[in-house]
Amino acid sequence: MKDTAINVLKILEESPGPVSGERIAEQLGITRSAVWKQIRELRRLGYEISSSRAEGYRLEEKTNRLLPYEINKMLRTRVIGRQIRHFESTASTGWIAKKLAAETDPEKLHGMVIIAEEQTGGVGRLGRAWVSPAGGIWITILLKPKIPLDHLFMITMAGSVAIARAIRKEYGISALIKWPNDIFIGDKKIAGLLLELTAEADTVHYALLGIGIDANISLTDLSPPLKDILTSLQAEVGHEVDRVALLARVLREFELRYQQLEDGEYDSIIREWKSLSMTIDQRVVIKTINKTFAGEAIDIDAHGALIIRKDNGKVERVIAGDCFQF
């Protein structure tokens, strides 16, 4: 959103009643024609603005889009989200983040959040399609980590905790974490994360944390297989949720945990992750690239690996794989 449109919007937000185009033009030093142009742009962005020849313009309702202007009003972070790129539609926010990191020093982009109202080519773990229709929250956080290599995986843990805490605080819903990177409500997935690292030898150039949250997604619009395994916040609370408020909360919660990682407070993240886990103490089937086995998930270690007591009594450490719970 351009500065002139923002200035027009601020006048409408601050006014208790309608504001004439002439008054807006005088305040901003622009023509009435320019005012009308900005009103049209604001309407295109989803703001409901009524107009009357006698009284002028009135802001009736704010947009439902995840615009930087709206997010910044609620953000209250120091780094995460202080830079935002917003897109109506893109193949993947991760792809945009990679392009930006290739063109600019990642240090200068640290904390940037790339947002898409919808993704047409989102990718999840193991290259799986990430369904990302309008109404959800689809973002990538670009990071230049100052975290030891052997603890970088904990960025995903910090993100998982942040999402679960944000949902609990905003809606009072018992969101839980399913190892390795999903958020569930009951027996259905509501959010997922994906961490990608670009590194050379022992140097990490940057990290990308992809986050997808099924916020205002209509379950009737999903294909039959997805209806059985996914839910949305809209479905859980019975009405559309304020995506801006939720995203701002997620970014605040994530910055808090990310700072703990940079400060070396790894135990705090692990304890909180465990307290929100729906996997530990459950019977699971683990499928890795090489094998499939069953057992009980008994713990998660200091490196994020899931500890399984197999049916034969042996204990196995699982670094990566699919986890099916029963």
C-alpha cells in the first residue's frame, strides 16, 4: 500500500464520522481526484468505505487481508516482522524468500516475513504439496541465525510452540504439537511448519521458516481426503477469525522463543515443546526412508529426535520421518 493511500486511510480511521473529499485533499495537499483514486485503491484492498455527496467518505470496515499496515499496528516485535512483503497470490513464499536472499545480504533481511493471501505451488515436507487457498495464513520468515549448527533444528520447535501458544491465547483452544512439525486440534491438523537451510561447510547463509495455518478455510471446499485430516480455526470457533491479530500474535510468540535460542536457553524450548506435545507417551508407527516400525514415543532429546521404545523393547532415536499416532 502506498503512503498516500495509508494517509487517506488514517484520516478515515481517526474521524468519528464521514470526511469530505475536499477536507482530505486539503489535509494531504492533493487533489480531490487523487483522493478518489486512493479511495478506489483502498476498496480494492478490501476496506469497506461508504461515500455520500452530502457527507463524504466513511470507513465502515477494515480489510480482511494480511496487509503490512494492519499487521504493524498490532505487532510489537523488535525484529521479526519489522520488514514485510505482501502478495495477493504467488507460487510459494519460500521461493520469493530465496530470490530475495540471493539478491540481498541475508543479514539485512533478518526477520523479514513474506506473506501470500494464497499460494499456488506451496511445498511441505518431502516435497509434498501444501494446499494454500485464500483465507489461510501462508508465510515464510527469513532468518540469518546466530545459533550453533547443532541447534538450528530448534527453530522449528520454537515456531511450533509459538503457533500452539498463539492459538491457545487467542481462542482458548487446546492446540497441541505432533512431532515433527504439525499443530493439531483434536485429531486434525490445523497448521504445519517447514525449515529450510542454505549452508556451505559449517556456515549457514540463511534459514527459511515456512508456516501455514488453516485460519478462515471452509472445510466444504476441501477435497474428500483432506476433510478427514484437516480442520480450520473458522470451523473450530464457528466464525471467521481475525487473521491479522492471529499472525501478529504468532510473530510475537515466535520472536520470544527465537531470542531464547539465540541466548542458548535450549532447555526452556524443549520443556515447553514437551508440555504441548501430543506425541510423547503415545503409541506410534514411524516410517523413515529405510524402514517402518511401531512402538511408544517416550521422549524427545536435546537435538529434537524422537525417542521410541520399540515393541521388542529396544530404544531407537528418530531424527526424521513420518509419525502416525493411534
